[in-house]
Amino acid sequence: MTGTQSGDEMKGGQSYQWASMINVDTPLIYKFCPFVTKGRMTVVFSNKSNWEINFGKVGQCDDQAEVTQDGVLPL
């Protein structure tokens, strides 16, 4: 799966926008699993740093992903 998605959110009385992008070089893959089994995506926010999300390797059927913000894993 590749493509983009965007939205407007309201949290704590603050409005912000976000957009997610899935690159054709690292598409999201669902392979014999209800979860994404491989791929990467970027989420860009108007009010904070971007997220880079890595869904792992094919063959791992789990609901886990690694999210980095500014190149580091958030606490």
C-alpha cells in the first residue's frame, strides 16, 4: 500500500493538522496477517516534529512498530 492521508485534529483545545506519506520504495505490506508486516511511513504534524514509523520485516505478524521522532525513539 502506498499513498497519502491527512487530517485536522483537536486535542486539549488546540487544533493541529497532520499528513502521512507512504513511499513507493517502502510500501506497507500485509502478508498473511491482519497487521502491517513490513514498510515505513512518515507522519508530518503542524505542531510537533515528524514521526518516522517502521513496521518491521516480512514474517513478523504482530501489532508492533518502531516510531522515531527527531531521529530518536520517544520515551
